[in-house]
Amino acid sequence: MTREDLIAGLNRDLEGEFQAVLMYVGYAAAVTGPHRPMLKQFFAAEVPEELAHAQFLADKIASLGGVPSTTPRAVPVAADARQMLVHVLDAERQAIQDYKERAEQAAAFGDKGLATHLETIVEDETGHFEETEKILRGWR
Ligand SMILES: [Fe+2]
Ligand SMILES: [Fe+2]
């Protein structure tokens, strides 16, 4: 695992965190229907944590000698509340997979502290994933 490859991977993760911030801010604002009050709160509550992930990654990328990306992954358009939740579920599933991979790469690179922190982010994203899955369970 080279430093350049690790930086590139962390920058892809950072782009995913920027997507998450934009997605949760946008969906909290735009969600409609009888579940709006609950979903607005649910989406908005994720923003500070995703932003903290982004800040951690940007700091680490700079520490490693890289330049933090400023480009988010595209936020998928959603026609209704259920579709928003499906997009969130997909994004959180992707984040879990990415951070598991990045933690292994960080360990292979020899940065135990980074590997450990990335595993705590896997835990955060797993919490988001599971809460979203519970809301979607049985949603018609
Ligand atoms: Fe995150
Ligand atoms: Fe998340």
C-alpha cells in the first residue's frame, strides 16, 4: 500500500462524506408526506456526524501530504420520502464497504491509529444503515 494509493482512497471517502452532508441537508429540507416531521429530524441529525467524518479525513489527507478533495459524489434525486431512504441506505452501505477496505489499507500502510479510527467510522455508518433499514422495513 503506497502513500499515494492511501491518499487517493481517503479522498474518495471524503467525496462520499461531502455527498452525505449534501444529501442529508437537501433531503431534510425537501422531504414531504405524513412522515415529514420525523424524517426531517432523522436526516438533519446525521449532518454533524458526517461533517465530522469529512473533517477527520481532510485533516488526515493533508497530514499525509495530499490535497483534500472539494468535490462531492453526486447526490441522487429522489421522487418521494421512501426513495430518499433507499438512496440513504445505498450510500451508507457503500460507506461501510469503503471504510472497511480503507481500514485494511491503513493497517497495511502501517498507520495503526488511522486504521482504528476508520473502524470507529465503520461503526457510525453501520448505525446509520441499521436505523434507516428499520424505518424502511415494511414501508409500502
Ligand atoms: Fe460518514
Ligand atoms: Fe453515514
